[in-house]
Amino acid sequence: MMRALVLLWSLGPLLWQLLTSLRPPEALVGGVPGLGGGAMGGWTLANYRLLLAADPPFWRYLWNSTVVGLAATALTLLLAVPCAYGLQQQRGSLRWGTLTTLLAASLFPTVLLFLALLEWARRLGLANHLLALAVPYAALSLPLAILLLRAALADLPPELEDAARLEGLGPLQRLRFVLLPLLGPAIASTAILVFLFSWNEYPIALTWISREPLLTLPTAIARLGASSVFTVPYGAFAAATVLGSLPLVALLLLFQRAIVSGLTQAAVKG
């Protein structure tokens, strides 16, 4: 019974959005979406056709968010893995000072950096460059990514690196050939978290990108509300939410084992 309630609590909003996206606009006012048809109309794909037939089509925003998310994730991991390894090699007060600084940076409210990032984009001419969004996204995600990967490195047996050192491997070789293959689950879970942040980020994308074909998914969905002055496009909003959730659901289902293993790795001691 408890599992059913938890499942309903988790999937309820998604099912409600799906039902809403399949109903005509006149059926969404004053009724319960998806329950019955009658004179108010039944099921319809008009909301999805409206999004996919727009100029530019909605899939273009999905592509933009995917490109930005993948670029930010790759840049974050490229910097976070060697930084986490270097942090793990530190000893004493230097390590704890660095950990405290990273923890404070990961908890710092990013909205306070908004004006500084906007000024930075203006001076460097990064506005309306899609891949330029990966730079602030990676910078904001880097502290948490380093902490997660450093925790995964700390759980690996130190004898592995000692044996590699005796074989004559340098620090980069030990990381590349010995430790990195064992960090697969931690890297996967970190990558998912960074990608989700990049996929859902709104304020930076809103101010850095103004050209319609370059909009990311959150800003494109927000502009749906301005398509009409007198009505709220509930069906279009719901259809956009469903389409925007499909890539994330597929990604989580594809890497669910690696994600769970990476998130629970620190809780299991060998």
C-alpha cells in the first residue's frame, strides 16, 4: 500500500500533464482533464501538432538544450576528475580547507552571481552563442562534481594505487589506467546531475540567448505564455512539458543502475 502511494505521488503530476496535453483547450476549463469527452471534445494531438509545426519547431529547442547539456557535462567532467584526484592526494589541513571551500561554493546561491555573469557575457561578447552557455553551467556545477568524485575516490582501496606506483606508473597514468575505470558509476551519477542542472537552468539562458532559433527548452516554454494576451495555453504548456521530459526519462532509464550505484557507493564500505 505504501509503495503504491509513493508511486502515485511520484507519477501523479506526470500523468496529469500527459492527460492535459491530450485534451482540447475548451475541455481544460472547468473540468477534469482526460475524464470523459462529450460535447467538450475527447482526445486530441492538436497541442503536439501546434508545437511541432511552429517556426522554429519545438524539437529545435530540445536539440539546443541537449547540445548545451552535453557540452556542459563534458567540460565539467574534464575538469572535475583531475581536480578530485588532486584533492584526494592532499593531506592534512590543506585538504580540509579545500573541501570546506568547495562545500561553501556548492551551497552558494547562484542567483547572486547572475548580474556578474551577465556583465561577463556582455564584455566577452558571448551573447547568442549556444555553446557559450556551457562555460557558466560548468563553473556552477564544478564544486559539487569535485566533491562527489573525490568521495568516490576516497572509497577505493589505497592498495590499488600503491601497486600501480610500484609498477612505475605516474599520477596521470594511475588515474587513467587504474582509477578511472573504477569510477564509472560515480562519473555517471555526476554527469546526470550536471546534465539535469544544465537542462533546467533558466535565468542565464534567458539573458544570454535572445535569438529565437537558439533558445533552450526552459526559455522556449516560458515564451508560450506570451503567445496570447487573453488566454493561457494550458494544453501547449502540458505538451511542451511532456516532450521536454521524454529525453530525461529515457536517460535515467538507460543509466539507472550506474546512477544508483554511484549515489550509494559511499554508503558501502568494503
